[in-house]
Amino acid sequence: MGFEELISELHKQSEAEGKKIISAAEKGAEKIQEQSREKTEESLRAAKKEAAAYVKQESSERITSARLSAKKLVDEARDEAVEASLRQVWQKFRSDSLGKGTYGDLLNRLIKEGMRELGSTDATVYVRDEDRSLASGFRLGKLPAEYSGGAIIESSNGKIRVNKTLEETFAQKKGALRKQIYDKLF
């Protein structure tokens, strides 16, 4: 084999080996590209899944928040309706209690109840100025202006007070009235 043939043979072998290497490199590059594509698609699927879960959670939280806000508004509206009704009931109770025909009997009953609770008849009875004639026979004092009627009975030593005002009478029944109003309205 001559020198030229050897060179030619080496050249052919080199080209064949180069083609093999290039072919293997291309196949390796294609494999790497395919793996990269698969990883990208997998990452994209995972990101979409995570985004969907986040959106679902966020939506659920907002719906829950909106429901709570709506419930709060409804509850506040109901409370306001009950309070408005209670104010109306108070006005009616006060006007009925202060009626000319019934107030004298009511005041005497409240004073007697207060004396019984106090456990003594030696007391000062606080009434409105216009009620002094209805409470004769007792040591009298002036009922504070914040009360619209009734009496406060105070022991002779001033240590014990029994509140029998219209406001206190109404306040004692307010809880039951609130429940009745709520039941009727809702």
C-alpha cells in the first residue's frame, strides 16, 4: 500500500469517524432537545396546575369573605330593625304608663314594690315634681331629670337604693322584648 493510498484510507476513515461523531452528536443534541422540551412541558403543566390551585383558593377565600361581609350586613340591619322597634315600644310604653288615668296607680304600685324590696318604710322616695301629690305620705326628693317617671326609693341612711323608674322597669323587660321582636320580624 502506497503512501497515497494510506492517506486516502486514513482520510476515508477520518471522514467516516467524523460522520459517526457528528451523527452521534446530532442524536445527542436531539435527545437533549427532547428532554428539554419534556421538562419545559412538565414545568408548564406544573405551573398551570399551581396557578389553578391558587386561583381556586383565592376564589374560595373571596367568596367566604363576601359571605361573611354579607352576613355581617344582614345581621347589622336586623339589629338596627330590632333596636328601632324597641325604641317604638319604649315610646308606647312610656306614653301609656304616663297616661292620666293609669299613672297614679302605677306609681303607687312601684313605690310599694320598692318599699318591699328595701324592707323598710323609713325611706326617701324620689319622684318627679308633678308626681309629688301622687306620692304624699312619704319623705320626698326630686327624681333626676333623666327619668321620665316612676320612683327611686332610698333607705334612710342612703346606703340602699331601689330603682322603680319607668326606664328601669322597661330595661328589665328589654331582653325578652328584643327576643319577641326578633321572632316576629324574622
